[in-house]
Amino acid sequence: MERTPAVWFPTVRTNTGTDIFTERLVKELNQRGIRAEITWLPLRSEYAPWTVPLPEAPNWATIAHVNTWLHPRFAPQNLPFVATIHHSVHHPDALSYKGWLRAAYHKFWIAPIEREIMRRAAKVIAVSHFVADTAKQTLADVPIEVIYNGVDTAIFKPRNRIRTPGEPFQLLYVGSWMARKGVDLLAPIMRELGDQFELRYTGGPAAEKDKPDMPSNMKDIGRLDGDAEVARAMQNSDAFLFPSRSEGHPLVAIEAIACGIPVVATRGSSLTEVIKDQQTGVLCTQDDVHAFTKAVRRIASTPTTASQQPSVAPPSISQNSSSHIAIYENVLRKSSPS
């Protein structure tokens, strides 16, 4: 007899984008009549799994969904499970953005965990082709299906922003303050752009050490709390500046596109999969400050750049959940006794 998907998410709370992914998917599944719940595990479950009691799978669940970083100790024993790869930390280019300790942690602790999870999973999902290709080359050559993260288009939508005369062209950066994200390029870009441009960025405490070298046209807006705040910041901006050097899947970039503002980003990693050059944004050579400033100036000189309907619609959270439901149903169909 064919079983109905009822999905359990044993998930480590990391306070990163993977948490947001899980919460959005669970919310959408429940809204579509599919029971789904998260069992949050403490962060130490990632690096000290034996100190955390094993969670018990709920008796109503028919399938589980995990992150590939979940230690095999917590992988469901009596349920089929699917596993999502959210990142590309094992890509060779990523070594230049890591210290030796983080590189060793990824290579000798995380990679073996991921290999086992990928081999045990009934289905492996990646959030981009870049992530899938990286995983096949560095972890395990297993079949991987790509499902792009979706945007809640009820929240992330265009707003008719009108710049007042004399107002600086408003740029926005949303993301973690780390070298991989290219945050060291923001100050040189803004210095070259000058006072007719302003950048609001989510820096917070992590950015404090860099502030003495920042020009006056950079404004720290701190952490944005929730989708509504992120969407509001995007809708009140003229363009999204994102010089990230590597992205598994740039969710903030597609959220900006959904809000109708162009994205100026690096040509590389998964960014080329979601940003259509000269349509939803401009792709620039990695680390080329002049290329970024030139692109921003060109966008600013175009009178129709303020929030408008994106020329290429980003994937919605509804499309994302439909793709996951199809995978759950297929896994259950294959695992059901004939």
C-alpha cells in the first residue's frame, strides 16, 4: 500500500541559512496538508555528537529529511530519508578562504560524515548544480537531484521606490561578514563610487575591526530580523551588491531579484545559475573592484532600475515544496512492500 508523506526533520540548530531553509519548507508542507515537524538538535551535535541523546522518530512519520552535515549517529534507522547538500565547502577554490583549522575540520570531520549520509540516503538533493558537481567530485559520486531554494513571493515582491532628488543611489549587502562573501571588497568599491552612492550592509560585531578603513558612504544596519525586515531593506534599495567569491545557493540574491532590484555579483560558483547577466543583474570578474563600480554606475544611470517586476521570475517556495513532495512520494513508493 502506498504511504502518504509525513516528514520528520532531525536538524542541528546552526543559526544559518540552512535553518531558514528547513523552517520555510516545513511551513509550506504543513500549509499543503502534509504533516512535517522539526526536532532541533543543539549545535554541539555537529562536533560532539556523542554528548547529545538520540532523538526518537515520531510514530506518525513515514520519511525523514536531513542535512548532509548531520552526524550518522542521528540518521533515522527505521525510516527512509532524503539528504540535502547546502554548500560547496569542499571545492578546491574554497581553501583560500579558510584557516588551517577550518580546512582540517571540513576535510577530516565533515567530509566523512557527508559521504556516509549520502550513501545511506534514499535520495540526495543539492541546492544548485555547482553544489551537486562539487559533491560528486569531492565526496561521493551518487545520483543527485537539484532543487533550487524558493522565495516567498508574498513577502519578497517589488515595491515602487522613487528616489528623491539628490538622494544617493542606495546599495544593499545582506550576508555574513566573512572573506568568502567578499566583504573585503565592499570598502574599495564604495570608496571608488564616491558620495553619490551609499551602501547599507549587515555587519554587526563581526565588521567592527574593518570599520576604521571604511569610507563614510557605508552604513552598518546590523542584523535583519526575519524575512519581512530583509524584504523591506531590499525594497528600499536601488541595487544589491554581492561580491561573494563562492555560493552554494545565493538565496539573498534571488530574494533581491524577487523584490525587483538588480544584483551586482561575481561571475562564478552558483551565482551564474540564478542571476541572468544583463537581465536580473550584472556579473563581474571575481575581485575586480573596477568592474563592480562600473556595473553599479551603469545601473544607476538607467532610469528604470528602481523596484520593478523581475524579467526572469525566481523559483517560488511553492515550486520548491512541490519538487520535494514529488521526491518524498517517489522514495516512499520505492520503499513500500510490493
